Amino acid sequence: MGSIEVQGSISVLVEPSSEVEEMPEMKYYIVYANWNPEIQGRAEDIKKAMEKWTKVIEEAGCKVKFWGSALGVPENALCVIKGSPDDYLKLLPAEAPYTNTRTHVVIKF
């Protein structure tokens, strides 16, 4: 499995194959981040913030598959989003309940 830098902190994980005949489909965006300081460490505030953020994500045409805390990475927040690249890019200017994101893109061949 390889990693290709696409834009800033967005990476695409790909499995090399000599049999690929068409463009792969981007399926999921795995976002690692840090909770914003005003909600950091407060479970109820994080839950409320994520309920609001989920609505913003859905309005952009994407869907939250799950969210929570990440293990084994320096970031303390994790959000997995399903959607098209165009819909996902609509989220970039929006104000999320987390910051300093690092995103992996899961693609399907």
C-alpha cells in the first residue's frame, strides 16, 4: 500500500495494481484532528458539537460514518466521512469542532 500527497494534509492511500483500467472512486475520508480547545476533554460538549457538524456534513452531500477518539496517533479526534470529492471539498471552508486535521482518502478500484 502506498501514500500519495494530494493537497496539503490530505493523503490518498492506494493499492498498486497493473490491472487498473479506470479512475478509482474515492469512498471515505478518514479525518484525524484535535478537538477545539473550548470543547477539549468535555464529552457532552463534544457530542453537541459533533451533532451540529454532522448536519453541516449532510448538507454538503456527505455522511458521517462514525466519529470518536483516535488511538496511536497524536491527534485526539477521529471522523470518518463518506462522500464524493466535490462534496467533501465543500466542507473545507466550514468551521469544524476540530482543528489541525490530517486526512486519509480511501479509494475503490
